[in-house]
Amino acid sequence: MDMTQPDSLFSDRTAPLISDHFARDAEAVVFTGSCLQLLGEIPDKSMQLVVTSPPYNIGKEYERRLNLDAYLAQQAEVIRECARVLSERGSICWQVGNYVHDGAIVPLDAVLYPIFRESGLVMRNRIVWHFEHGLHCSKRFSGRYETIMWLTRPGKDYVFNLDPVRVPQKYPGKKHFKGPKAGEYSCNPLGKNPGDVWDIPNVKSNHVEKTEHPCQFPTELTDRLVLSMTNPGDWVFDPFLGTGTTIASAVRHGRRGAGAEIVGRYITIARERVASAMEGTLRVRPMGRPKYDPLAAGNSLTQSPWADHESAEEKQLRLMQNRARYNHENR
């Protein structure tokens, strides 16, 4: 559990100050109401990063299900406004899954991409967020990933800070084997680029960050976006705020955050979590922590209830396989 607040702007404040409306000198803004109302208060090109996970139009409790065309029209209105408030060197990260109708899926990033292009943005990455827990399907493979569309204005002058989000090298002792650097270490000592497939646990019942929201962002994901695409003091905006994870990431790392939410109980949770982030007491899963391995942890639920039906030969083979795996991993 990480209880720290790196690079904080707020360490000298005795009580967190969370504004109800946007102001340039605000520290954090949690707006009650439509994101279009809040966007109307935000000046052109003033947000360095827009991060959000909009409703997927699949009938969750916080959304009204629309036909796909109506949903895309609604999204287009918000996207155009987000493009308007985006700074010249800023980024938009739009995290989506699939629209499902009659058992058929429509990947939302594919149908939203033309809207971003029409708003004058270009895609830098299509990041795949992989997780291991979710609904189980019986007529298709269970969905275990969503995508993050990372877009900026055209040109190469956009903020991207790789060093704060590097991950440990797999082979830190690797060396160049030929050329002028032969024999020298070939890896960056700060770590490697995390790539465009992110294996980050989603927020389920036993997650330290879990609230009552059914589709909550993990802080580890928003931390990586905030650290790589903004600088201290920059503004981060979330049009569909939920329980405030985006703003929490922003203020924990010395940025400013703003977002809008229409569900009253989520607003209450968001304000509490943002206040905790500003005070340095927010409970989060730290960025880069290894995933929980239930087998290695000796969790009894990993024991198959059908194991007693194995033959002696099958049990012996499984024992040998486990022993070989243990010896390989502990060389």
C-alpha cells in the first residue's frame, strides 16, 4: 500500500481545498453536473491532459442506454469540447471497451477514432490494458482487455516523459556483443519502456482501492498517464469523473485536476478520495507492484476439487511438472 504523495503542491495546506467550479488558480475541481457544463467554464487550450473512461453504452447503472448512432453523437460533442480545451502540447487518453448488442461486439475505439480525426487529433498509441478478472462469457471468449486511445495535436512537440514510468529490465545484465560498445551494458539503468500492452489489475472486490463504483479506474493506470504526459503544475481533466481517480492521480503527483460527475454518491466518494490524495493518505496500489500470484501465495482455492479423481500416474506427472517449474524458477 502506497500512502505517499510525491511532488505535492499541497503539503503546506492544513485542509484540502476542492472547488465546485473551474478557476485557473484552483487546486482541484469536482463539478456536480454534466461535463459539457464544466467544459463551458474551461478556457481554450488550458488542459495538458484529458483522461477518461466514458460510459460504454452497455446499460450500467450510471448510464442511459442509447442506440449506437445516438451514443456516438453524444460522445462527439464531448470530444470536440475536449479538443478545444487541449493545450498545444497536450494529450487525450480515451479508455474504452466494446459496445455489445445482440451478442455481437463493436470495438468502441474503432468507431470513435474518426471523431478524433475530425477534431484535428492524431493517434500516438493504441494501448491495450489487460486484466484477469471480469464477467464470464459462455458464447464467446471472456473479455479481458480494454483499449486506451492516446491522441495529440499533429506534429512532434507534445509532452512525453518516459523516465518516470519505466519498468524493471527483464535482463539488466545484458551487454552489447559486438560493435564499438561490445562488452558494455546495453540496458537503460532506469528501466525499459513499458510498451503498449499494460498488465494492470482491475479494481475488483479485494482491491485496496475498491469503492461501490462497478467500473473504477485503477490508480496505477492513471498514474502512468499523468507522469508520462504532464509536468508538475499542469492541469488534468476527466469529463466522466466517477469516483475521482484521475484527479487523485493528478494531485498526488503535483498536478491540478478537474472533472465532472452526475451521480450524487460518486461525487461524495470522489471528493473524499481527492481530499485524501491531497493529504497524502489515499490508499492505492503502487505503480509497478508485482501482481498477486495465488498459487505462489499458497491460496487454498487454487486446489482443484477434481484432483482426487486423478490417477496415480496423473498425480505423479503433475508433481514432477511442479518440481521442474520450481527448480527452473529458483536457479
